[in-house]
Amino acid sequence: MKHTAVAAAAVVVLLAPLTACGGTAAAGGDGSTVTVTVGYQSKTINTVTAGTLLRSLGYFEKQLNSLGDGRTYKVNWQDYATGAPITAQMTAGKIDIGSMGDFPLLINAARGKQLNRPTRLVSVTGYNLRGGLNTIVTSPGSKLTSLEELKGKKVSTSIGSAADGTLVRALQRAGIDPDKGVQKLNQQPAVGASALSAGSIDALSQFVAWPGLLAYQGKAKALYDGALLNLPTFHGVTAREDFADRDPAVLEAFLKAQAEATDYLNAHPVAAAEKVAKATGLPAEVVYLYNGAHGISTFDPAVKPQLVAALKRDVPVLKAAKLTGDVDVDSFVDDQYVKKALGASYAEKLAATPPPAASEVWPKGAGRTKAFASPARLLGYVSAHRDGIRAAYVPDTTTGTLWFADKAVWVANGGQLLPFVAPATARSYVTAHPGARVISYTDALGRAS
């Protein structure tokens, strides 16, 4: 999310007539037809249970049709590249429900309060409790191997996004001033990706699905795994307060549909990845990296206390960037609707934890993946079926972040074959384990065969 884009969006909102255009205000003249407008980001694939996947499954429309209140409902799905325009449209009364990442959610809360169009965080889509949804990458031929080496270098990110938050925090931990220690370029993800390929920047800090996509395409390699921060990142659903107050049954219908889409994704992760890939043009292998059975993201609509606490820790980062003032997170979070929508299952979902990390292979032509007890066993299978592998995934030995096996940094430690997302993490392991050493993927395959 660009700083300039946020400012521009705020100007547009201030100039726009503050008349409600979403929700029941968009009804036909006789009041019998209601249009519900949903803003989503199709390619921000950790929001798919409130956007891309939900739309393709038609669950929201089915829930609305089952309300039995005598009204006819129409869903207006609006796709955006970032959260900023969704927030602008929500505060103008033109979008009823939106989904976006944690940092944009806080800007959503701040703009809503500022313009007297308050919004509420009503549910969560995808999350990672360690922060693995954001990654800093470099070009494939880069000689950079650690965050410390970024000092004085050009780094692209989207100011106001969680990826920028990861960059700021990671640089601070590395002893680098995030404002003066690097040359930060405020760019949209696609622009930053092009700049990385052109060699005009040294590194790119971005959110899902850009790091995994660029690595899969051979256009980038990981420099820093955001999970090393051990701070939760997530995406969530926000609703206009006036819409929620006026049509709580409609919002609850959306949240029930989101829960159904979540259940579908968890029960059919490969099919869900294929659906999202078809709708977005992203490779299904990349979608599965994040949204798969043991992917980087966990999907659960419950508003977990750890995520609320993470939002509170994010506020100072946005304040330092002068994107918001103070944000009252407690008043922004409102889980009453999702609690009602999910009923007795809410407490169970609230207490649920992410599935354990696991190695997976997606064989060509298969409708499901194969899980392995260890990365070494996965390598053994890949070695024996080299022409039959669509994708292979392994969890980072330190953080658990899933990554493509052929893009991981491999370490041999005695009979163990251990994968890492980034070279610095692998080096830290080697330093702490005498006799361990970094090896190539080819070497790892050979040792496992």
C-alpha cells in the first residue's frame, strides 16, 4: 500500500458525497432487492475464504437466499489490488464488507473513525502466528546473504503494508535504521517485482503471494524469512458499522459462508488451490505453498487474542510512518457477529492451533498431495520420481515456514538433511552445530536416493 495512494484515497473520500451506496441503500425502488457490495483482493490469496474462493463457491449467495425475509439479494463483488481503495470505498459508504491484511486493517479503522464512518474487524481469514506471510527476497544472482548486508542498499516495499512492517522490524533487529540505513522505495508489489528483475533495486519486501511467486518463477531467492520475527501476521474481514447495525443478518450470512469456504479449503486444499489459481492466474503450486494443508497460512475465522495483541503492536509502526495516529484496537475488534454465526463451534475454533509443519509432494496429475515424516524422506521420493513431481514443499527447520524444496537452502548434519528458507538461518544452524554444512539441492537429492 503506497503512502501516496493512501493520501490520495483520503482526499477522494473527503470529496465524495457521504451517501450510502452499498448495502440496503442500493436496493431497488420497491425495497425488495438488496445489493451487498463486497470488496476483496483476488491475488492476496490469504483472503480467499472471504473473497476469491468464497465467490467461486457461491456460498454467500446461498446463505442470503436462505434468509427467507422476503427480499431478493444481489452480491456485487469488487476486486482490488490492495486494501487502500477498499478502505476509501468503505468510508464513502460504497462497500459494505472488505478483506485486507493487518496493517491495512488498522488504516481502515483509523480512516473510518476520522471520517465518521467507523468500521469493525469482524473475522479473520488467513494467519501465521510467527509472521511467515511476509518475506524479503533478492534477485537470483545477488551476492547478498544476510539482512545486515542491506545497509545502504535499495529496498522496495509498499509502505503501510505488513510487508513494510516486517522490513522495518527486521532492519531494527539487525541494527539498521529503517529510514536512514537503507534506500527505501515505496512501490506497489508488481512494480517492485519488475524493479528487482531489472536490477534497479537490491531487495524486495512483500506479502503473500509475491515472494513465493517470484521464487517459483526463478526470479528471486529468499533473503529473510518473516517468521524469524515470531510476531503474528494475518488478514481479516472488516465491515462498516452502520451496515452491520442495519443488516446484522446479512453480515452473519457472510460469516457463515466464510466459515463454509474455510471448511472447504481445509477439507479440499488441492481443489481449493486449483480454483483460486483459475480465478487469479497465479500458479496453483504457489497458491498451495501458502494455502495448502500445511501451508504458510492457517485459515480460521475466529478472532484469536494473539492476533488482536499483534494489531496493538503494529500501531506504533504505522504511527512512526505517519500513516495513522493512535488506533483503539479494542473498539475496532468486534467478534459478536462471527460468534453468533458459528455458534457453539466458535470456542473450538478460538482454541484451535495451526497444523504441525510437514513435508509434502504434489505428484503430477494427482488430486491430493503426499505427506512425509521428514524432509529427507521427501527427497528420497522426489529422487525416485523426478519426472512425476508437480511441486515439493518442505518446512524451514527453524521457523516451520513452508518453502519449495528446490528453492530451499539445504544443510547436511550427519545423516540429517535439513531445509531452510533463507541462507542466514541456515548459517546460524551450521554455526551452532559443528560438522553441519550447507549443500546444494542436487547434493541433497543424491544423499537421499
